[in-house]
Amino acid sequence: MKTLRVALPSASYPIHIGANILDRELPTLVAESASELVVVVTNETVQRLYPDRIATALASLGLRVETVTVPDGERYKTLQSLATVYDRLMAVGANRKTAIVAFGGGVVGDMAGYAAATFMRGVPLIQVPTTLLAQVDSSVGGKTGVNHPLGKNAIGAFKQPQGVVIDLVFLATLPDRELRAGSFELIKHGLIGDDALFAYLEDHRERLATREEEFWEEAVYRSCRVKVGVVEADERERDVRAILNFGHSLAHLIETHTGYDAYLHGEAVGVGMLFAGYVSREWERLSADAYDRLRALLMPLAVQITLPPLSEQQFAELLMHDKKAAGGTLRFVLLRAVGEACIREKTAPGELWPLFQRFLAEFPGTLRISDGQ
């Protein structure tokens, strides 16, 4: 097992990473929260695969454990779904002595986290991510929230957990598509902050399709280490934390324009990173050799994404719904080199549109626009 510690002015907590660690680490975190009731927020898929798994892990504490199940999928990350979590919390008599355990992927973690941030003005939260995407991204750093039809994660709050337990055994039941999607966020952390991690993934690219626990323990640990460093430097995303959004400007456009239903978040991020890398090369921020490395690792994992008809005006409007947008421009994350990201302030959507058109022509098998017929 490997452990990282997040040290922030507002909170300090551990991230435990390893196989078969849930029964040991989760009770410790719950006991430290001094809670009298635990409410598990999970989704239908995880509940079917692992019924009562959290209750079993906490049996030695003698606490009451209740469960609320939300629908599975990004399109259900809404205020309507969140209301079912609040309803359940009220029904079981939850109060400030209640801890919420997020047991599932990123959608569960985001919604459970937002509920923990706002119920009774804040209750303890513990993240137990079961997907690779959640393990390397959404469970770490304290961002929580739900989507709005006009913008992804438009409604949210910062809520740091008591701790994160990343038990790699859950990857055994993760569908191949979900594993591949999570790999994009893993690769992203190498691209923006750790060239050695990126090289490690290049050298072991064939293992990205496996469930080898030794490989994933090292890869997830290195990935989380990058994110922890960025979060510690800028918890509230006032400055440098924005580099974690590399590839996300286009990714959020894809997700919003397709109704949060057609593609996984990681799949959209993969295409978004290809585009951001392409823009970085075109604007002479990234060398041709570095761009070729990015492309060589991302392209075999990418899925073809088809967008509904998209005009230049829609392109601009969707980009401006991004949380990084202000004053008619957005903060666009670029690469200077593998392992080094930078932020281009005040990037106008009109500057990106012609590059987007050229990108579509160069990557027709990765991203295309439907003709509407």
C-alpha cells in the first residue's frame, strides 16, 4: 500500500492506495470522524456488484449504516438526483454526527460530496472511488457538484474529504471502456506535471488494458501525487490549479452538446487533450516531437466522437459556459513540454474556431460533426 497526504490550510487528509485495503483503512477514517451514523451514497451498478460492502467493512465499529442509491451515468448528475440523497438523509435522521461515504465513480463522488458540503451546512465525507477515473481525479481535491443543461459542473462547492481509500480490487469488475476512459486522466497528469509519469505510461502502454494491481498501484500513486501537488498549491482554483483542466474546454463542450449521455467523461477528455495538444503545437508552445509523443499515446485509446451540428456561434457559447470563462474569453490550458502546462489567459473562442476546423480535418476518425440528417 502507498499513502499520500494532502496538506491544505482547510484540511489535511490521507489518500490510501492499494489492493484489499478497504476493511483496514475505512473503519479508521470513519472512527476519526466521530460519526454515529454512516450514509453510503452509491449507484445501481456498484450496489448490484457490491451490496453491503461498506457496511461489512464497518461492522467492527457497531455503527448504523444506511444506503442511498442513485442512477448510474453522467446524465443523472443533476439537482433532481441530488434531491433523492437529501431525502434519504432526512428520512434516516441524519445530522451533523453523520458521515457520508461516496462509494462509486465520479458521478457518485461529486454528488455525495456536494451533499456532504451542504447538508446541515457540512458533514464529514469519505471517498471510496471504484472507477479508475474517480481514483485518479474526482475523489482527490475537493471539487463537488452537479451539471446544468447549459454547463457541466455549473453548480458545486469545494468539500475536502476526511480521507480517500483507493482499493484497486474494484478495477477487476470495471468495464474495459471505463478503464480506458480513466486512463486519459492518468495520462493528463503526466502531460501537465510529471514527464517521468508520462514516460512510465509510454513504456507500459500495453498494461493500460490490464487489471495488474502492481502496475496500477504505481500508476495511480504517481497520478494522485501530481494532483495533490497542484491542489496544495491552489486549493480553490484561483491560479495554477486550472492546469488540471488540460483538455477539458473541448471535453465539456462535447459532454454538454451531446446531453451528457453519449460519451464518458474520460473519452471526451481524451479528444480534448488531442485538441489542446494540437493547439499547443500550432501556437508554437509545444515541439513537434512532444506533440508526436502525445498523439502516439492518446490515439490508440481514443474513441470516435460524433457531435450534433455545431455552428461557430454555438461553439463560442458552449465554451463560454465553461467555469474558466469570463469577459468573453476563457483560460485555455496549453503544453510547453511533456510534463509542463501553461495557461493562456483571455483566449477568445474565435481564435480557436479555425483551429478546431483544421483539427476536424486532421482527425476525422476521432471527432466529426454530424450533418444533422
